[in-house]
Amino acid sequence: MPSIARRAVTTLLLVSALLAGCSDDPPDYRIDGDVCDLIAENQVQARIPEPPKKTSDPANGQCELVYANGSVTLLFFAEVFPDAAAATIKFDQFKTADGTVEELDDLGEDAYLRRWHDDSKPWSPQDLTVYKFVVRDGALVLSYHYSGFVTEPAGWPATEQEMRGMLRGDVEKIMKELAGDG
């Protein structure tokens, strides 16, 4: 019997060690330099050949890119707070200001999508649309906001789901870069 007890204890120790190595804790995000650099290559830029007009405020973690004479705008905010509690306060401020949102349970620890479109007709990239992804993961808060309409629909997503997926892909890529995985 002592050898069975010893094996059980050994097994529990091994399982504990494995679980400790598979933590769900968010990574230690870092922002180095201008946040505009994080969105310099994005899905909008891949579809609009002209470079955007850039307004950057690195001290406040903000960037604005305006494309095609103002038809499309990307606004980006990212900040790593001293702790998760401070990040939660900022995230909640965004959420309160955004009103009706769609909760996203598979992007960071807390995330939502604020979407605006005239749903009385089918979605089209030529219609004015707003998508705002806001994510909190540990001490990181980021907001990725697309607004606009496209004048040349060729090469743009044909469905709203594809458009949302395209923008979400940018958010996921940015998060990987901030975690040092990019």
C-alpha cells in the first residue's frame, strides 16, 4: 500500500506542476514607442492603396488613421495600466460611454463589440458602418474603432461577418504583438 500512496502523491505533484505551467493568466503586455506602429499594417490599408493621414499621440496611447479622403477612419487606443483593477476602471468607462454592446467571451478577459449600421437594409461595405472592439486582458486595455464607408467595394468583405472578422483579426494581431508573440 505505501507504494500506491507514493505513486498517487507523485502523480498529484506532476499534475500540479503541469497545471502551473499552463496558466490562463494574461501575458505581460508592453507598449514600446508609438501605438500607430501597431496598426501601420492593417486590413484597411491592405484594401486602400493611398497611405493614410496619421495623427498620433504616443503619450496617451492614441492613434488616428484617416484613409481615402476621410471615407474610412481607424482610431486606436492602447494602454498597459499598473494593474488589472486600474484597467478594469478604464474598460468600464469605455463600456458605459458606448451604451449597447455585444459581449465577446473569447477575446481577452473582458471584451465587447460596439456596432452601428442601418439594419433596415442588407449590409454593404459602401454603407456607413461603425465597429468598435474594446478588450481588457490583465492590465491591458485597447480600443480599435473602424468607421466609414468604401467608395470602391472591390476587394472588401461581402458580408458583415467577414468585415467583423477582418477587423477582429487586426485586434488579435495587435494583442500578440503587445504580448511579444508578434
